[in-house]
Amino acid sequence: MSPPGRPKGEYRSAEREGTPMSPPGRHRSRARIRRALPYMAAENIILAPDCGMKYLPRETALGKLKAMVAGAAIMRAELSRAA
């Protein structure tokens, strides 16, 4: 359950432009997720890509989605160690 004042919601962690698909992309996604933590409980954050992904080549969009998922995995591991 989310503490009072900490809403449940979607957080855009992979933007359409300017996000590398390589390992730095994972760390950029992780940083964006971390910025949401003061405002939402970790279990209430729903990651979503920017809606502009449909305009990218399929390979580029897939790489960005993989970076978003990898960033989420890094954050889950960090948060589980901190708990």
C-alpha cells in the first residue's frame, strides 16, 4: 500500500530521443527511476516508454525497451539490498 501523499502511477523512463540503447541507457533509465522515488513508493512505480517510440525503427525501439527493463532490474536489485 502506498503511503499517504505518495501516489501510484506511471513513470516515463525511456524517452524517444537521446537515450542510448547500450549500457549507458540502462544507467540513464535507472537514474530516471531513482528521481521518482521521493514522490512514489517503489512498488507503485509503473515504468512505461515514451509514446513516440512508434516513430523509431523497430531495432532502435527494442534496444530502448531493453535498456528500460535492464534499468528496472538494476533498481530492483539495489532496493532489495537496501531493504
